[in-house]
Amino acid sequence: MCAAVASSRSLARPGDLMCFGMLRDNRLLIIIAQHDSTAEAQAKWLFGIDDEQEGAFRFHDNTERELDAFGAQIFEALGINVEVRDDTYLPEMIGRWGYRFPSNEEFAAFSQSSLTDVDPTHDDPDDVVIEYYDRSYLLFKLYERAVIQHDYDAAPFVSDGVIDVDSFTSFYTSVRNRRMSRAGKVLEIHIAHILDARGIEYEAQAKTENGKKPDFLFPSQAAYEDPAFPEEQLRMLASKTSIKDRFRQVADEANRIRDKHLFTLTPGDVTHPKLAQLDELHIHLVMPKVVKESYDDLIQGETMTFSRFIEEIQGLQADRPQSLTLL
């Protein structure tokens, strides 16, 4: 049940969204989100809200909805733990890596290979990148829990009722840093895998002005640095799981490219004010189709699907004269 209502709390205002959700363990979840904010957009997506009116209440039944990686991340941000029930791949991961995390490249490759019915060469790139991301997230949660339990059993932080604060702080910091750095890097690896499978020319982490490193530069750094290479043949794609305010750094990562593209895949992450800021910076959003369709018509109209972006790059690559292809 959700409504756009006023509240007596000083941090709420008329028009804010209030949601009441009953969890499976009978706990009551109450969310109050500021109007036209990312939190409001994500709450609407999470509960399937698209018809709320100020002062009105609506009931939404989500009991049959399967929770994916995006929904799990929103719940975890609210302090609600989401457990992975399917532990099919845990023995194989432990057999490969023991209880020490592999590199992001190894973990991403394992996630991809576990999806035997996904073909990055022929399947819709929008579907492939979502499948890869979702599988990586769920496998990471599964493996991380086993690693944390193993490390705690080996060196518990509580002995005779006394907490080893230094050890606990160090352990917590390492877990937090690993979570923060993993998702974005693994997403880049998944995107690169799809581009490679489709034979697209690009360079990852190429250097541009002032040592900036765009995530993906098309077709190459050599082409970018060649003043004779037409600017209209150049493209840049930044990759972020969630854009928040970090999209501003994308604006100056490749000065020769006026209109830049930013890939993101978190539902409810883009609001109308944020879209206006992106437009001012000439940054165009790229999303998988299922994420794009979670937004209203205005945001959808300003957003390109990942499949369409790949088609555009393939078109540029096919039309480029052989003399302009730089290795």
C-alpha cells in the first residue's frame, strides 16, 4: 500500500511517497521517499507503482514477484538481508578458489560460463548483459557468505565475551571495499565480453586528455589521437551500475567527443532533474530494454537501449573507409 501524502515528521513534505510493505516474516516495512527523488523512483519500481495520486492509497500485490539482483540491492540498502537459496554452484566455486576471492576477471568469466543457454554473439545484448549481471550478483552473495563464515570461524572477533575491535574493523573494511569495487568492474567485463563476441572495435581504459580513462573508446585510442580521424566516427561509453552524482565525471573524459554515452542498469536511478543535468552535459543514457521500460515516457524517450547502441557502433564500423581503420 502506497500513497503520496504529507507527514508530521519534519523531513517529509506533501507529495512525498509513503509505502507500507508486509515482509514474509511478518515485519512491517515503512518507506517515506522524497518526491521526484531516486529513492521514490526505486520504491515505485520495487513495488510496481505507476498510478499513485496525491492523498490516495493503492494496494499492490507482489507476493508472486521473483526478486532479482536489483530488487535485492534495494532491500539491502534498506537494511533487509536477502539470502540466496540456490547454492548449486557453491561447491564448484570453493573447489576452484577455496575461501579466497579470485580476480574480477575470473569471477566474471565463471558467471558467464555458468549460463550455458546464453549466447553473447547472437542473443539480444539487452538480455545478455542483464543475465550476466544478475548471475554475477547472486553468485557473489553466495560465495561471499561462505568466505565470511569461513574467515570468522578461523578467527572469531569475540573471545570470552571480549570483542577484538581492530580485527573486526579491518575485516569489515575489507568486505565493504570488495563489495564497492566489484560490481562496477565486473559489469565492465561483461560489456567487454559482449563487444568482443560481436567483433566490435574498441579500446578499454584508453587514455585521453589529462590522463582520463574512459571505460570504452570506439574504435581505438590511436583513432582518437589522430586529428585526421573524423570526430563523428568516434564514440565513448562509460559504464556505471548506478549513476548517482558520478555522471559528471563522464563529461570531460574525452573532449573530442561532444555527445557521450553512459551505460547504467539500475531501475529507478534516473529522475527528471537528473535527466536535465545529463542533457546539459550532452550525456546520453544507454540501458538494457527491461530497465529502460521501468521509466516513464519522458525518460524512455531520452534513453537508448544497449542493443541499439551496439547497432550504431556496428554501423559506424561497417561504413568506415578502410583507410580510417587504425590498429
